[in-house]
Amino acid sequence: MCKISASIVLYHNFDKARLALDSILESKLNIKIMLIDNSSQILADKPLDCRVEYVFTGQNLGFGAGHNIAIKDAIKGGYDYHFVVNPDVYFNPGVIEEMIKYMADHSDVGMMMPKILNEDGSIQHLPKLLPHPFWILRRKLKKLDRRYKKFVDMYEFRNVPEDKIYNAPVLSGCFSLLNLEAIKQVGAYDDTFFMYFEDFDLSRRIHKEYKTLYFPEVFIFHGYESGANKSLKLLKIFLKSMVVYFNKWGWCFDEERKQANKKTLSQF
């Protein structure tokens, strides 16, 4: 039987993460859950479920570095699969079971994400092509772009049938399943990214060696807030991470990006 783990990174939001934690605990599978608390003071001051391990870091390490604590622990413990879970998601029973079953039956899959829905049931278009730096700008300035719809339909696969499983080079980190054999090969999150673009970087590295699948046969709900569009502080973090990403992978001239996107679009 395969060994499964999961992690949620907290930052002064333990109450908000309760729905996510309860959703995982409702699974029929035996899952070890690590709560990585980056808050300045201890949040979990009462006993949790026996399947939950609470780790207080006492400092805001960032999204990727926080999850890396759990991922490295899972690899050391001989686990096979690991779920990265945002504190602002929740889902019905069966999601974890279906994703694990599919990945266990397809060893060439290194990463998966389900269909992500807003709380009103509308779809969040989170799988993406590998971005050109200008595409990031177009996403931020969409109200000024007359041809934005045509662009975003391509970039975010909006014209692809909603129920189609496909291989996308960028998957969201809000809820993803990692094949830990893939992580052993390509590495976990890059700690250089404090927040934003760490999921672009990880899924790109996995995509080079494995399939990174959008799996719409199951769905979860995600309270997407788009913080970088509302907060100057978060926008600065977003821009800093964007620079880190493109310095690492290439700005305007990136032949690997071009070929990967061409191959991806050929599926449709």
C-alpha cells in the first residue's frame, strides 16, 4: 500500500485552514498531514488529530520553503505521494482517492492538479503555458488590451473542453499532488522564491521529465484572492519573484519554453 502525506503552510490563519484540514481528514486513506506554521506565535494550542503533525517555525519562511519541510520529511520517511494544500481550499470526499489512484496507475505522471472552482462554482483557469515575460504584463494590464481574450484563451487553455485531462507545463500550487520519485529527481521547491512563481518553477522542472497533468475528473473549491492585484506589498513580492523566475529560465529568448509550449498546444 502506498504511503501518502500532505502539508498546509500557515501564517496567522489557522482558523481559515480548518476547512482544508478537515477535507483531508475525511479521506478514507491513511494520510500524514504536516501543518507548517510560519506565524510569529504558536497557533495550534490544543491537541489535533493523531494523523496531524504540527511544526512551528517561528518565522515566515515563505510558501515553498515551508512546504519543503514537509516534502523532505516525507521523502525521508519513505512516502510515495505528497499533497501540497493551500489553507484556503476545501473539497468533498473522494478527491484524494481518485487522484492517488490515477497517479499510482500512471508512473509517468510527476504532478497533478484537479479542477479548481471559485466558491460560486465558476472555474479558475489555473493551468498555463510557460509564460513569456510580456504575457505576465498582459495579464496585469488586461483592461487595456483589445486582443486580451484571444491571448488568455491560448495561455490558460480556456477553449479546451472542461473535462479533458491534459499535460500542462504550469500547474497551480494551491492544490497539487506530487510523485515523490519525481521530486527526488528534480528537487523540491526553490527556496529563492518567497511567494509567487515557485509553482511555475517546480512544475516546469517536473514537466521536463514527467507529465504534469490537469485532472478535471475531480474538483476542489479555492478562495482565490489575487492579492498582488490589491496590495502594493504583495505586488512588490510578485515582481521580485517574477525577476527571479525569468533570470533562472530566460527572458525573451527561451527556446525550451517555445518548444514546450508548441508540444503542449499540439495536444488540442
